Amino acid sequence: MVAINRKSECVKRLEALRQENQAFIPAYKDLSKYIAPKRGRFDESRSAIGQMIDHKTILDGHATRACEILASGLSSGMTNKSQEWFKPVMEDPELSARPHVRRWLDQVQKILLSVCEGSNIYGVFYSIYKELGIFGTGCYIINEDFDEVIRARSFTAGEYYLGADDKGRINTFARKFWMQVGQVVETFGLESCSMRVKADYQNNQVDRWVLICHLIEPNDDRFPGFVDVKNMAYRSCYWESGEGTDQFLAIRGYRRFPVVAPRWETTTTDQVYGYGPGWNLLGDVKQLQKTVLDKLLAQEKLHNPPMQADGSVEGSVNLLPGGISRTSATTPNAGLKPAYQIDPRLDSFIELINGLKDAIDRYYFVNLFLMLMNVDKTNMTATEVAERQQEKVMMMGPILHKLDEEMLTPTLEIIFDICQENGLIPEPPPEIQGMKVKIQYISILAQAQRAIGVSAIQRTLGLASEIVAATANPAAMEVIDLDEVIREVADLEGMPAKLLKDPQALAAERQQRAQMQQAAAATEMANSAADTTKKLADSKMGQGSALDGIMQGVAA
């Protein structure tokens, strides 16, 4: 248990988290070097910032581009800013279908989407998708903001350290980051700073960089029921690195854990950091760079081979186009010639390179995402995408579920809580007060996942129709509840619930229509009977009319 008045305990906790993170740093450095050189911070100094990309290592940027397609595809397919990608629902579908409940849920959806659109969260999502594709773990923090309601800040691998509870859920966050003296004073106040920072500030040395430590962890010292900063569910402590006193720059708090740290894949439930596609394709990326280098060397030797000059050459050798090298005319076959001849067979290099690129594309689901991003241009539906890329869509199922669970749902819960605390969420209807609101995802990728269920429904309906046509017996269709079929397909396709009629209102309409039809039928029968009576009354007896026949029958 960490006492908030003991900075040394916080320093030990941060160091323990850093040590666990160190086991991943060698792999992170390799992944950064070969796939995304601009990502990853593995040195506490500021010397790595602004370094040039080593293009002697990355001769072919295919893996970098494939990772960007993955990030763009997830951004467009899961969290598209221009489309509705989630909707709040109740656990009980009947509650969600009630008109006044549905109106409240629609209001909540519009508010959350508006807050997301007015903040920087979509840019953070894109950055995190890249981190997941490369390193397998992403991390960002969501804070309240006066101007934008929320403001998010993303981190890159090596820049932060995480801790988890006994259920494997991330509940601790730590980092070291740089601030200038002027920024430190402006953020935390001059009275909270160390003597050195105070002296620098007073001497106008406001641009000197200071290393700051930050730790967010569960607040075990809090007294439940108190709402002050020191008794919030999570404490947030800041201090200057290497400063020898027990003084904190600040001790703050959060009602909820503000950090979201999704993992692409974990091998055990208690694993803190995850693995991503980058871990699996790193060997292919290294082989691609080596093969490209060998191909370039072969091409260079073919077009500009190493030359051999014998002793008859006078002066220096000129290998430039049109250059002249002088030789002795008395020596046969004197002069310059290639040292050796090679047959590089460049087509074999190209075949190998294309094979490696295809393998990288498969790890990053490039074909699926390119198709999804072109849905609007090709007028394809999510169902058509799912049919063409069914294998890849099904493979992404566990990944999307994990991102929903560890990234999108926690994000929306944090935003909902912040909006509710600031009075932006309207009062819910009485029958759902105190109930938990669920999030249902209706993005293109979510629809593509559910489209597999739509195909199953379509096949069942097709089979039933074939049976009816073959047997001329409509009883086969009576097995299927067509109302529920339409509602289920609409839900799977992400159709807004407000476009479907309320079941109770629909039942009332049908009952009213049936009563009107019965009344019309009764009226028609009455009119028919009256007409028949009139005809009988107008018939003359003894002239072979219908009335004569009736009377004869009565007499008999």
C-alpha cells in the first residue's frame, strides 16, 4: 500500500513497473527499427526526438504502408467519424423498443457522438491502431476539458508502464516525461517546485527541460464516502525525477481509471502487455529488406559490373559514360573488361519479394481493409464485403471483440460518466433508472461480422420458400416468425431502431385493421342480404321466378 505522503514509495512502484516493461524493450526497438521508426521512446533523454529514419535499414517501406492501411482500415471500419458506429441499448430488448426509452437512448447517442466529434479522440484512435499493429499494446488517457468536454493524449511504446489487478485488467499507469521549467511552474505552481526549478524560473531559465514522473494507481488510503481529491478511487501523483525531498509537485485524483490500454492479443489472462501483428511478421520484414538489398546489388553488378584493368592501361581508369581509358596498342586484348559475369535472374528476386509482401499484407488484413475503405465507391454493402472476405472477417472476430472490450467500451463509459457529471445527459425514463446501459457497435466492421448471421437467415428463408414452391403447401412458412426475422436482420445490419415500429403499437394497428376488415365484411354481407331480400320482394309469383322455387320448396 502506497502512502500518499511518502514519495519514496511512489518512486519504488514506478521503478517496479518500469522493470517489468524492460523485458519488452528489445523487441519494441526491433519493431520500431524495421516497421515504424517514428514510434517508440526507449531513452529517457531527449536525444532521440527528431532523429532521421535509417533508410539503410528500411529499403522497402511496404510493412510501414501495410500498417498504415491497417490503422486507416480500423479507423474507417470501427470508429468512422462521419458515421454512427455505436448505439446505446438496454439489456432487455423490449425496454429499448419502448418509444420514450428509445428517444432517450437516441439523445444519449447524439450527445456522445457530438462530444467525440468535438474532441481529438478520433486522431488518438488512429494513433492507437498503429501502436496495436506494431507493438501489440496501445495506451491513452482521457481527461475532462473545459473547451471540448474531453481531451485525450496518446502514448507510444516505451513511454509508459502498466500494472494490472488480479483479474488482468489494467488499473495502474506510470510514465516519465519532459517539461520545460516554465511549463512546470505554470502547471503545478511555483510553491510546489524544487529549489532548482524555482531558481531557474527566477533567473528566467524557463526553457530548461525537467524530467517529470507520473503515477496513477488505485487509492488504497481513501475513505469511502468522501469526495475530496485525496479520497477519490484513483490517485494521481507527480514529482520531479531525481529530486531528493519527499515533496510532490501535485497529488490529484480520478473517480474512474482514466487510462485506456487495449491489447491486440494476450497469451495469458494475467499478462500486462500484448502482442500484435508486428511480432509475427517481423521475420518477413527483415527478409524483405535483405532480399531487396540483394536485388539492388545484383542490378548494380549487372548494369555497372566491377572492372578489371591490366598493366597496359595508361594513367587512371575512366568508368563514366563516354569516358576514355588509354591502353598500349602493342598488347593484344589489352584494356578493361568485367572482372566476372553474373546472371542475377531478377525475376526470382521479384517473385520472392512479392511473396514476402503478400505475407505481410495477410498479417495486416490489407485486402479486407482496402475493400472496406472502398465500400462507398463501389456501392458494396457490409454483407457483400463479408461474403467476399468471409475468412478474414471471421479471423478478425476475436480481435474486434478484444478491442470492443478493452478500448471502445471503456472509452465510451469514461465519456458518458464525464458528460453525466457535467449535466449533459438528460434524466432517463423512470423504468430504466439505475439500470446499466449497454453499447452495441454498428460500424462497418461490426456489420460485416454480423452479416454472416444475415446470410444464415437468408438461406433459411430461401429453403422455406423452395419447400412452399415444391409442395404447394404454405405451412412451411408458418414456422417462421417474419416480424422477428425483419427485426433481427435490421439489428444485424445496424438499422436505426427508431425506424422500426414499436411492437405494441404495431399490434394495436393490426388489431384495428382486422376490426375494420371485419366490419367491412359484415357490412358487405348485410348489403348482400338486403339486396337479395329486395330482389325476392320484387319478384312476381307464378312466373317461374326464384321466389316461386323457394315457395315450392317450402310447400314440399
